[in-house]
Amino acid sequence: MKALTPALLAENDPKGYGPLRESIARYLRITRGIQCETSQIVVTTGIRHAIDLVSRTLIGNETAYYVEDPGYKGLTPLLRAVEDRIVYIPTDEEGFSVSDAEPYGRPGVVYVTPAHQAPLGVTMSIDRRSQLLSWAAARDIWIVEDDYDSEFSYGLSPLPALKAIDREDRVIHCGSFNKSLFPSLRIGYMVVPDAIRGRVIEVRSAAGRSNSIVEQVALASYINDGDFARHLRSSRDEYMRRRDRLLAELRHALGEKLRISGEHAGFHFILWLPAESDEGHLVDCLRRDGVYVEGLNEFARGRRCPPALVVGYASLRYDRISDTARCIANALLVSWA
């Protein structure tokens, strides 16, 4: 790792450590198809920080915030200041429903998770991405692309990022190393359009939230030496192993009654329940038994979703997966009896 000289330790560039931004830009060009330069990268403490910066920079008294429904639960606390101007847009099997957004023309910001929608797990189709870009450009709407788990695709390679096909430079691409490495690292990044980069950097500087130079130097070295790519390959293999074991156990116990989706990527899948199921009761029962799942409707705001469980597997110990699957299956079978 590069020697931490007094001059380096005193560095306080609000955009982040230059060599790390260069490493991130090169990584995004290779893995996500984004033809970005070092100058476009702003280092953050994570995706939530990036969303907060966008909100502080772009949200005025007349602008709206368009969000997926169901969508990322952590977004709502970040948008309390504009709660009366949040527009909840349904998500379907192709992602953010542009047809449902069409009637709205108010300028603002739209937040999407195209690679693996949180929480439904669907991937936004190419046609839908083109529609979204056209809709946003016509209405002076900026797009926040949360690319939170695109590194973890277990079948085909993931589609290029939405930012990769952004010809109008309206997409603010956001990513993080906090999930792919460890949460306390607190390093993420934004690819910021030219028109708003200066304002974002001003807000970033004024907020006083900066990343430790020590971790930034270490991460740049970790990426450049190829260790990050090796770590991702190993992590993908391990998460896929856990996912496959959990699904195999559930299929064995539930047979044709098992209906899932969103399992092709990320850290969770959706387990769909019969229409008459009491989603909340099942969640409570499983949590009392030490199995933490979430109900799909915990992520919904402006609509009622069909009952389903959001089942995560990334943190499951491999030797506990059978017990976890058995507990889930038993709770479902009792509720269906």
C-alpha cells in the first residue's frame, strides 16, 4: 500500500482520493459498461449518503421525488423533508412502471434499482430502461440508479447499468463497497452528471462528512492488485451455494407449493404466499422462532401487494440452512392447512 505521508494524511478533497476514483472509474467501465472518467466520480460513505447528497442538491420547493412501490425501506427517512411530494410508482415484472408515471410531469428526481429491484428482485428490461430515460428527459427529471448488488448475479452476466445507455447525462449512478466487502468500511461512490457535479461537490464539502484517507488508499490498492475481483468471485460462489441449499431444502419440503422469484441475483428472493395468507402473522411467527424474514408489504407504501415473504440468505450459516428451511416450511404448511 502507498506510504501514508503527512501530505497524504492531510488531503481533504471533497470528491475523494484521486487514485481511488480512478480505480472506481476503470472498474465501472469494465464491469458495468459505464464510459466514465475519474473526474465524474465522487466518493461517498455509501448509497444512503449519495441519495442524501442528491436530495440536498436537487430537491426544491416545487420538485417531486418518484420512488418504486414496493421499494427500498431505507429511502423514506431520507426524504422526510419532501414527504408531501413523494410519488409512489408501482413496480411490475419489468421494473419501474413508466406507464404509471406518465401522467406525472413535475420535475424532480426518480429513484430506481434496475439491476435487481429492491425488494421484488426483478431486472428492468431494456425497453423499460429506454422508456424511463425518455420520460425523465422530457420532464426534467434526474434519475438515481441504485446499483446496490449488481456484482452478485448467479446466472447470466447482469445487463449493463442504466447509466451505460444514458445519452442525456441524466442518470446519477450510485454504488457501494459496504455490501460487497463489509459494512463498517463506509465507502461508496457516485457517477455524477456534468451539469450538477459542481453543486454536488459543494454540498458534499459543506456537509463535512468525509471518508478516511487510510481506508481509501487501502481500497484503491485492493482493487488495483486484483484482490477485489478475486473476493467477488469467491463471495458469489459462497452466496450461490447458500441460496441453492436453501432453495433445495424448501423444494423438498414444499414441493409444487413453492413459488419464488428474484432468486437469480442479490442476497434475497421472494417467496409468494397464497392470496388468503396472513403475511404479518407468518412473519411474526418465524421471527419468534429465530428466523428473520420480512413481509413484502413492509416495503409497500401506496399500494397493497400480494402476500409474500422476503427471504435473505447471505448471512445464513451454511450448517443452519436446513433448520431455517424446515422452520419456514413448517410455518407455511401450518398456515395453509
